[in-house]
Amino acid sequence: MIHKADLPILEFDEAVTATFNPTHGFDHPLGSHKLIITFFPEVMATLQAQQAIVLEQTIAGENPLQVYRFTAEPEVLITLGFVGCPACAGNLDLLNAMGITKVMFCGGGVLDPDIEVGQLLLVDGAIRDEGFSYHYIKPSRYIYTEPAVTAQIAAYLDAWQINYRRGLTWTTDAIFRETPERIRLRRQEGAQIVEMEQAGCIAVAQFRRFAYGALIYGGDDVSQAVWSHRGWRSRSGLRYDLVRLCQKLVSVI
């Protein structure tokens, strides 16, 4: 049943089945149910050079989606995420239809200047300042990760004495519209990170009912008057370690 509203984006339809579903035309299931989504292409290149991952499957399309398998841990798959909810979370819906039921996401970004470069944020939820998630979950200002899954991630990080913070992200569609006033408002609402995928990925995981967790490290800073990259793209060792950490965590959740 569809709920009518003044704005089209707020008209949520409860129907589970759509005209075009992720099961249509994709009949080659993946050989595992555990997946890492990373936004670190140089880490993917390093893993390939080390022969630590091998290509599992290429999903055809205008923008082909490549999924790799860890050679030493073949039950774990990894893919390079696409930017934005429609691309990243849309692919996640497809991958779930192909057998993925446990997902760890790792990326970077920052909104709170108190987050140091490299510090980890365990995502508790997101402010839904995008459009994709509203097609999966009823309209709300916030969307939250599954508490039990997030608690399992936190327990592992605590056990291994890995320093991290917990909190909300701000998911936005418009990277060039992160205005000073909007940044101040989102920080007041509790957002510590700004990014473009979390609300959508969390919504897909809720709608399809599979385990999803996310770790985002402190990278570029948009909270100041002038944007600062803080050298976040060059911190390859940190990003490599984060992917390897997610390789462990995807078997924990």
C-alpha cells in the first residue's frame, strides 16, 4: 500500500515486490554470503598485486561491478563501492539477491573537527538527507543500524583494544551543497561524519533483513570555513589495515 503525501519522495510504498526486482536477470549466485564494501581503490590494487584476492565475478552492466574473493579466506568477498546511495546501495540490494547476507562497509570522511585523521567511527545510524532510502524505509529524519550487529562490532573492537568512536553520519546526495549553515545544523543533530552512502545501505539492509555494519575513518574535513583534505587519500597503510580489519569483522556480525 502506498501512503500519499504532498511531496513524492515522502510517498512510501510498503510493497516488497516491484516491477523490476534485483533477482531479474541475475541468476549467477555468488559463492559466499560475506562481503566487504570498500572505497579504497589503491588497497584493492595492493591486494591484487599480493595475490591476496582473485576475481570472483563481474556483474555486467554499463558500469560493471567486480567482486573479488580473498584467497586465504575464500568465504569472504570484497568489492569497490560506487559513489552515492543509488549506485552503492542499489548494488548492495543486487548483491543481497545474489546471496550476500553479511556486509562490512569501510570508507572515509569527517564532519566533527575533533575526529583525528585515522580515527575510526563505528556507525550507529545516519541523518537521511538523500532520496534513495525513502524508497525502502518509511520517512524519518534518522535511520539506525541494527543494534545487535553494531554491538558485535563494538565488542570485537573492545576486545582487541582498537580505538574508535560511535555515532551518526550525515548522508547527503549533494557534495557541492554542504553549506556552512547546513554543516552547523547537522553537527548540532549529532553527525560526526558526512558521506554519501550510509542511509541508503542501512535502509537496504533493514528492508531485506541482513546484517550490515560500517566503519568510517577520519579523513577530509568540511567543518571549517575552507575544505581540508588533511592528506586522507595518501594514508594507504591506514586504509589497508581498515580493510583487513573488516575482513575479520564480517565473520563476527
